[in-house]
Amino acid sequence: MIESALRRLVDPANAGPVLAVLLVAYYGVATLANEDFSGVPERNLVAILALLSGAFVAVGWSATCRLMTAGTMPTRAAAVLLLKVAVATFGAFVALTVLTAPSLPLLAALTGQDAADIALAREQFLKAREGPLAALPYANAALTFTLVPYAMCLGFMKRRRSAWLLLALFLGYSMVFLEKAFFVRVLAPLAALLVVTGFRRVKLTWLVLGGLGLLAGNVVLSGFAEERGLLGFLVFRLFDIPARTAIDTLAFWSDNWNGNHLFGATNLVFSYLFSLERVQLERLVFEYQFGPYESGTASANAVFFADAYVNFGYPGVVITATLLGALLAYVGRAADLALRCLAPLIVYSVFFASFPPVLFGNGLLAFLLLRPLWVNGVRRIEGKGEGVGSQDSEI
């Protein structure tokens, strides 16, 4: 029963409806029912935006599903090429990041440093880089959200051993990084992979238990469990912080901008396109919640509709939710089964963060635009040969 429910939850073909239900249930109903938020005006606004977002995610999803057309899976040759690129690129990135890091979060934890020092080490590991190495956080986002998960899933479908190497490299990197739930970027696509391929010898329950074990290990090593205990911290982080951050984001914006919308200033791409002064809203909200942070790079990520409303009001929420539903339909019902595996990761990301960074900063849009060039290019090369890849088969 649990296994069946988990499979429906992570099934990419259900990504749009799942996100819509989660938005309404958590940010709508649960936020209104939480007495800790009683008397906070923004609580009601968060609930309204959640209901609106859920409705228009469903609209975008439904409309795009009706327009979907058939496509193709990449051939074995294309998979081999992409895996080589992914392993080489990600391997070089991990080596460069680790070797140039001022400190390693895992080493800081193992040497008995306190939670504040470990958190600072994690910030310095990536976000606080300067000079040319300031590009590392952007490379990290693009590689670990799109190229690595996609190449890994495609490699497993094509039965390539290098997919295991990519998985091991990612898990090792995530443990050194000690970013609490960073490993979700590989476990969520793997869970979807089991569903889209119909592979049942590995249970989703095992993946969930393994993920919870990794999360518990990261939390304990990071020292965050010292004050509340492990279970208390996990409950606080999963069921309180996301809604609280959405409320605080709207409250901070209302107090400081008097309800005037920012028209894209919170996003790097939009601020550049519209010639606006960049507003580091997520960092400002973090300071509003917890006070100044030594590295100056800590941020508080809020659900996508909070950022959409702050920038463009209700029309921004409607348009963003509709586009998000359309994207989930395009990815979650694609003919390319490996591409489908990214859908749960998109759902997870926008549930806790704004949409433009997922689309632009994580390289998703660039990946979706470049993917046809790679797939069709390899097919044309194969077509000029002697039928290489014509006997290709998937799991």
C-alpha cells in the first residue's frame, strides 16, 4: 500500500496534479490551521495564493497534456556521449570545488566544530566564492539539477556502468557538501526512474528510507539537531519553515516596499532584461528572520508563488503557475523517459523556492533547448553510418 502510494506520488505523469494538491494542502489548508501563524495578516494571503496557484498549475497541466505530441528516446550512442560528457564535466567540477575550497563542511563536522562554524564552512564551500571561482555556484546548480540527473537516468536505462560512477560521485560530493537535502537532486530522479521503467526489484520505500538516513546523518553532522533533537529539527524544518518563510517574505516585502511590486528585480535575469536594480530578497529575508550572517550569502527560499506575487502581483502568480503546470506536463509526459525523471525534482524545487532560478539558474531552460540539437545531431550521424544504434533497446 505504501509502495503503491509512493509510486503514484513520484510518477512524472502525475507531476502537475501532485504539485497542485500539495500547494493547496500545505500552504493553503495547513497554514490556515497552524495556530502559530494566527494573527499574522500574511497567513491569509499565503493561503489565497496557494489556492490560486494550485488551480492554475492544474490549468496549465491539463491544457499542455492535450497538446502533447509524440517524440523519441535518445539512442544508445547519444547516451554514451552524454554520459562521457557528464562524468568528465562533473568530475572536473567536484575536483576543482573540493581542492579550492577554504574549508570542507564534512571535515569541519568530523573535527568537532559547532553548528555555526559548519554552516559557515558550507557557505564558503560554494556560495561565498570570489573572483573567477564565483562561477562555481552557478555550475553546481546547472550540473546537479539537469545534466547529472538526466545523464544518470539515461545511463541506467541504457545499462551503462558509468551511470553508477556518476551516482557514486554525486553522493560523495553531497556528503562532503553537507547541504541537508541536496541528495534529493539525485534520489528524486532515481525514484521516478523506477516508476517510468516499471522496475520493481528495487522498492521506492528503500529509497525513501535511504534518503531519510542521509538526511538524518547530514543534520546530525551539521549540529542542527543539538537544540531541538533530530526529530524536532526535521519536523520544524519540513512543516514549519517553508510556510513561515513564505509568510515572512510577504511581510518583509510589504513593510519595506509598501506593497509596491518589484517587477522582476529579485531575479538576476529579469533585473538585467528590465534594467532594474537587483534586490537580493532571499538574503534580506534571511536576515529578517535570523539576523546578519557572517558570509553574507545565506538565503531564505520561499515557495514560487511568494516571489511571483512580490514581483508581479496576482497576474504574476497566475501566469507563473500556468507556465509551471505546462512545463511539468511537457517534461513529465515526454517520450524521453529520462527527461520525465526530472519532473519530481522540479516539483520539489518550486515547492520550496521561486520558479525563475529553477528555470534559468539551474540550467533547465538551456537544457531543454539544447537537448533536441544533441539528440537529432547524433541520429543524423548514425544515419550516415551502418545503422549504429538501430538495435537499441531500453529497460
